[in-house]
Amino acid sequence: MASKRGKRAVVRVKRKAAAARRAIGRAAARTPGAKPAAKKVRAPKKALAKERSLAAAERRADLAKRRAARTAAPRKPAVKAVAAANGLPKPSAKPWGQAGRALDGVRILDFTHVQSGPTCTQLLGYMGADCIKVERPGVGDITRGQLRDVKGADSLYFTMLNGNKRSITIDSKHPKGKEILDRLIKHCDVLVENFAPGALDRMGLTWEYVHKTNPRMIVASVKGFGPGPYEDCKVYENVAQCAGGAASTTGFREGPPLVTGAQIGDSGTGLHLAFGIVCALYQRNRTGRGQRILCAMQDGVLNLARVKLRDQQRLAHGPLTEYSQYGEGVPFGKAVPRAGNDSGGGQPGWILKCKGWEDDPDAYIYFITQAPVWGAICDLIGKPEWKTDPDYATPPARLPRLRHIFNTIEEWTKTKTKFEVMEICNKHDIPVGPILSMKEIAEEPSLRATGTVVEVDHPGRGKYLTVGNPVKMSDSITEVKRAPLLGEHTEEILTKVLGYSDTELAEIKASGAITAPEKPAKAEAA
Ligand code: CAO
């Protein structure tokens, strides 16, 4: 017979083992195949064997009890639960903003060019990812030389989309270049590309190949269209705006479709892709494997234009009463019309002239006649009688008269600068917004103070402004770094990231895989 102390020891071992097994069970239930997490909490083998038969029934009953308790009781704070169950680190004790950045440790094989892909990887770089931009030797991203403002220097087009990255030149079609790419694939977490359809496959980097080389690799692509009739087409910004429903719903009713200045096709899709990548990284924590991500620019634009698809469906049930054309008595057709500067939401709005509009193309304000502040608007513009007049007192009564109402408000705004209107209206909680020129934005001190507009120094072009991280996080502080020169980090990446020796580096250099082919002599070329 076992002694009391012995019994207690057995009970302790059993409890420890059972707890460990429950943790394994829970981890497995949440993360099929997530071996690393399971390993961390594995109990001693001997103890598991000893208590297996004895504790099985006990454990099942215990688990059932805990499950019932979990559904009945309110959830514990996530951090506590995670720390207890998975053994993940306790919350950092470092001061906010000094615990590194959100994506520290994530390495991106950045095979992007032009705008959509680079926007995505720049955002990931702002969040701390190590972005290794692969460029063709001697050529680089085509935008380096496009819309140049400083002779011989990388353009703003390039530098404003490729901050916080390192550049390596590799000829991806050279055998040695392919070998280097293979090594990069093994050392990176995400491959991001926005080549024309089929270009990556022609380099030999099919999904199957990449996945076999590094099963954890996430392959994220921007294409113009998803699978369907246009899947093989090359696409630029405005094509996407047109195909995604933005252009047909932008502009004035009597004019042609219009594209917007905001790059919703390129930067908008890059933003969608960045979201997909972060989600895939999160999912990989559980599954241990990468996946493919496709963001079609048409889909990205449509996602941003979804309110217009909303209106398309509302049309089946009658006219769109908040569109000014309703008040003007113009019948609706079969598709959502262009609505000029009408507000896209339930509160009517319009762009109104302000003092100085005759000379300043941006002396305008966006004015929203939000229902709760209608009384304040009437008082401000000298129409207090509209507060009780049945033709103006309620939002539905105002809808057929919007043009007249905005013309009347404009008589008032024309007597003030846009900033004066802003100041006066904000005191009354009336939502208005000045039309800011890019000059005003570039010079706005508050945007500089928040790091939304940042000045960086570049060896080739001197100081330039860029847009910093629009996402502000309390524990992941962005430091905006200038864009790299073409191939600036080639040797550094080959040796420090990929581990090539000096001899191997010399071989690579001699092979021509990382350098531009020699230009033919003039006589030869002639
Ligand atoms: N080494 C060797 N070759 C390289 C290379 C490298 N490091 N990097 C790129 N190349 C090659 C590609 O392999 C491709 O060659 P093949 O066509 O012979 O296989 C070639 O360079 C050009 O690639 P591309 O077709 O993508 O470029 P493009 O200028 O003809 O087209 C674009 C540009 C943007 C229309 C097209 O890439 C595209 O449709 N991308 C998807 C949609 C997208 O992102 N559009 C947004 C663009 S921003 O407005």
C-alpha cells in the first residue's frame, strides 16, 4: 500500500499530466497540426503513461465540467487566457512604443513594382517588416525613372512608395539569380508581387514551386482582375477605377464618367493586400503553413465603392431621394447615376463657394446639413423661419429643395473664408470640411507633428516629403526611412541574410546575376 506522501505525489503528477494534456487537447482543437505549440506543454512521458488509464474517465468528466462552466461564465480577459493556456509571453513590461514594432521579425521578399504592390510592402515596412525589394540589375523598378523632377535622381514616384525597404538587384532569369532567389524564398515569410499575369510563373516561381521550397511562405499577388474573362489583362489604376464601378458613379450627371485623384485602384488594392498578408501571417501561427493571396484591383475598387452597389439595389424600390436629381425632378435610369458632390450617406451635403473663390480654385467647403444641427444652420445663415416651416423643418421635406437650400447656404459661406466657415460651424457641431490643396496639406503643421507628412533626406535628390504611416499605433512606432538606391543593399543581403561567403559573393558577382549586362560599345551598336 502506498504511503500518504506517496499518494499525494501520485495525485500531483496526475494533476500535472492531466493539465498538460488538457492544454494539448485545447491547443490541438484550435490549431490542427500546430506542433510547436503542443511541444511546449508536453508532460513527462512516464507520468503520462502512469496515469493514462486511471485519469481518462476523470479527465473526460473534468473537461465536460469545464466546458459547461466556460459557456456559462463570462470570458476571461484574452491576455490571461492566452498566457495560461499556451505559455505565450506575458505582456511586455517595456514602456509603450519601446517594445519593437508590430511586424519585427517578418521578412518580405518584395517583388513589387509601380504602385499597387509597393504601397503594400511600404506599409508592412512601416510596421517593422524587413522588406527586401528585388529589382532587375541596371533597370530597377520602372518608376525610378518615371516623372523625374531631379535629373539623374530616383523620382518621387519611386521614393514615396519605397521607403523602409532594402534593395537587391537580381536577374531572376539568370541561373545563378534563380539560385539566389531560392535562398531568399527559404529566408523570407512573404513573397509579394504585382507582375502581369503569368510573369512570376515564367520566372519558374509557380505557387507549387514556392510552396515546396518553403511551405511557410505566403505568396501575395495583386492582379487587375480575378479569375474570369479578363484575368490575363494588364491593368493600371484608371482601368481598375473604371472596371470597379467607381468611374461610372463619379462626376456630374451631365458629364462623362470621371476617375478620382485618390489612387483607389493601386494604393487601395495594396492596402487590401497588406490586410490579407497580416491575416495570413496570423493564420500561419496556427496552421504552420503559408497560403496564396490574390487581390484583384477590380475587387478592391468595388469594395471601396460598395455604397454605389447599395444604391443600385435601392433603385429597384424607387428613386434615390438623397440624390439632388430627385429634387430636380430628373427621372432615374436603370443604373446608379453620377451624383456630383452629393453626399454618399444619409445626410445631404454639397461643395459650396467661400470667400475668394473667384481667384482661388480651392476656396470651397464641403457642407453637410446634418439633421440634428438643422436649427443651428438656419440661425447661422439667417433663415430662422426654416426651423418651423413645414417645407424645411424635416429631412424628408428638405429633400426636394436641396439645390435651393445649398444655394442659400452658399450665399452665407461666400462671405467667409473656408477656414472661417470651419471655425464658426464647428462651434455649433455642424460637420463641414475645407477643400485643402496639396500645397496646404504639405505645409500643415499638425500633419507634420503626427508623422502623417514626413520629410526625409535622400543622397540622390536631397530632402523630399512623403506620406508616413497613416495607421498610428501606441506600441509600434513608425520611423520613416528613405527609399533605397538601386541595389544599395545587394551585398549586405547576400552575405548577412543569405549567408554567402566572400568567395561565393565573388562568384556571384562574376556570374552577371546581380549586375547589369555591359552596354555594347557604340561602334557595335551602330
Ligand atoms: N529580373 C529579370 N526579369 C525581371 C525582373 C528581374 N529582377 N523583374 C521583372 N522582370 C521581368 C518579368 O519577368 C517580365 O518578363 P516577361 O513578361 O518576359 O516574363 C517583365 O520583367 C515585365 O513584367 P510585367 O509584365 O509585370 O511589366 P509591364 O511593365 O509589362 O506591365 C503592369 C506593368 C503594371 C501593367 C503589369 O505588371 C500588371 O498588370 N500588373 C498587375 C496589376 C497591377 O499591379 N497594376 C498596377 C500597376 S500600378 O499602376
